[in-house]
Amino acid sequence: MDFDINATDQPGYLDTGFVIDFSSEDAVTGAYIRFKDETGSPADGYFNVPFTTGKKAVKDRKNKLNRGVAINTLLSKQVGEEEIEVLFGETVPTGRFCYEICLYDSSNNISQIVERCVDVSAWGGNPTLVGEWKMDRVFENDIEVEEFDIAQISCDNGSMGSFLEELYEINDWILVLRENGDYFEEYIERLQVLDFDATAASCEAVYAPDVEEFYDRYLGKWTYTADYGLSIVDFAYENELDASENQTYDGGEIYFDGVEAVVVNNELILTETEVVEGETFVYRAIFVPNN
């Protein structure tokens, strides 16, 4: 069976777990996983992880960058790419362990066995990342990403017009990393939405009079290591305008699963590189101090 797993080492997260990313063009229906102890000796038993639909669905989360790009969720999973979530109990400590994994299909064909190791680090890390940061700009392959969507409208007078779909009064993304490993993010928006009918009639931008407001907040933990970069796990979501939508994630939701993070000229730069069908995409989100 065809089976590919990207790397031999990966980060894991306290009170959360880790994700096994793999790809296979075969119709896999499950996986066998066997863990090893700190001495490298394999456990007596193994876990049988069946995929109820033949493919493990990749869980979507809220796109936290409303300008069209989200670091670490920039590209949808390609054909054949899948993931398995492994959840930790509260007793899993920091340290390193390894596991073996192989895939199987409905005919009991078995792939080769692949070994991978997991490093679980304490929360926090690189002190240069600590601070309150405001997203300033985003680049895809060194080209700045447009912040707003443009609508092409056929006007009643027969001409074509290009108009901003949303008129923002506020559109802020604030990222806060605390020295003790706590983190939170805030997404604050006030905007008016384009009235398509009125705009088509006048061939000038007309926006609905009602102002739409959004104030989302995510809270959790962050960790940084030289080997893996910056990782963030969400443990709660708060809607500051409607508390009935608040949520807690008991096992955590992995947000950044190891992205490059550096501070240059007092700017925080998050970078992720993706290779899709042989083509490389490099995304950078640049933050400035939120004074």
C-alpha cells in the first residue's frame, strides 16, 4: 500500500496531544499505532484506529485571518492527505517518545511500518516573541495579499463596476503572547456590507446602513522550540458580543502546529511554506507592536 508520512519528529502539546499527518492514494480504512516507552521498547499492544468513512475528515476551524489567508490553514488538504488526532490525558509529561504506525485497507492489505517521534515541551519559550502584536500585512510569495474582496457588478446603465464588498471602520487582529505561556487573540470588526441592488442602480458604491460588529476572542497556550518554531493551542473561544456562543475545548484545539516565528526590526514575522503539486507557496504574516 502507498503510504507517506512527512517527518520523523513532530511537536506534541500538554493536555492536548498531537496530529499524525500522512498521505496515501490508496483507499485506506484504518491504521495500527504502537507506542514505545522512554527506553525505545515497544508496548505489548497496539491501537486499531478505523476510519469510519474510509478517509478521516480534516476538521475545519474558524478562519482567524479575515483577509483571506490563515497561517497553518492556508491551503486545503490535497488529495490523499489525511490526519489522525492523538489525544493526551492530563498525566502525559514533557519529554520525548516514539511510535510506529502502518495503514490497512478493507482487504487487510498492510502498508510498511513507519516510526515517528514526538517532543512534548513546556508552555512558553522564546522571550523575544512575548508581547502584544497587531497584524499589519500578509504576503504570499512576497506579494502582499489584498485585504478586501472586490465585487464586479453589471450596472443598470450597461457598464461594469468594481466595488469593495465590505467597508470597514475597524478590522483588527491582535495576538498576545505572555511570558508564562498564556496567549489570546482578538478579532474586532465594524463594517458595512455592499448593497448590490442599490450599487447596480447608481453604479456607485452604496452600503447598507446597518453596521455589523464582530468581537471574537480565543484563549489558550503557546510554546516555542528551535526545532519546531511557534505552536499555539486554543482552549476557549469567547464571543464578546454574545456570550451564548462561548465555547471551551477540554482537550485543546491545535491552531499553529509549528510555524517559523522571528522578531526582526521590532516586527513579529510568522512564516509557513507549503509545497503543492511541486509548486512552493510561502506565506508571511507580519505583526507590529500594539501600542
